[in-house]
Amino acid sequence: MKYPRTFTIVLMDAPFEASRTATALRVIDAAVRRGFAINVFAYEGAVLLPFSHQQPHANLVHGRDAEEEDHPLPREWIAGLMGLAAKRGTALHWINCGLCVDERGAGEAIDGVQRGTPADLWKLASASDNTLIVATA
């Protein structure tokens, strides 16, 4: 088997909708820490995960302002994972499905996110040692 191994993950859930997304980001973190080259193909609502205009919010029910609430934002998690991959000398490529981006008006993503097509997913999966699809329920 060649090293570093390449792993492709397909995400479909929009931010804040399901725990599957947080679990997938943890899997990506673990794989990066183990030296895997990672490809992420975001499809459907998942193209909003790296959306650059996500904002933290207050929690009035608990009486906390936005800073005290310290609400995690997926765009920050993804940027952190990209930074970790760069620091560890491995690759983390994040590709948003362009069709899905256009449907959702999610064209403004954080730095490092690429626009692609379903054909890119096929190419990534074909070149990977393994592919995990984290589908919606």
C-alpha cells in the first residue's frame, strides 16, 4: 500500500443539522493527525459548512452574549483542519459541489475551498484508497 494513503469523505448535511457533520469532522481530524491525505466533497447542504459569513450568536435563554456563548462555527473548524493538515505536511482538499453552491447562494467560502462538479467526486473517489459517504438521514 502506498503512503500517505488518501481518503475521500462525502458530506451532505447542512451546518447545525445533525451530529453526523461533527462526527465527520472528527474523523477528518483523526485522519489528518495520522498523515492521511484527505479529500472532502461537500454536496447538497454541506456546501454551507465552509460558508464564510457564518456568525456566532448569543443565547438569550441562558443569558449569555455571543462571546460568552462561544458557539462553534463549522467554517472555523474547517479552517483549523486545513491549518493542521498544512502544519503536519499532508493535504486536505475541500471541494464544494458548484451546482449545490449555486442553488444555495453559498458562493463565498473560506480560503482554500474549491468549487467542483460531481465528476470531481468520481475522480477523487477513484484515486483514493477508501471513500466514506456520510449521507443524510
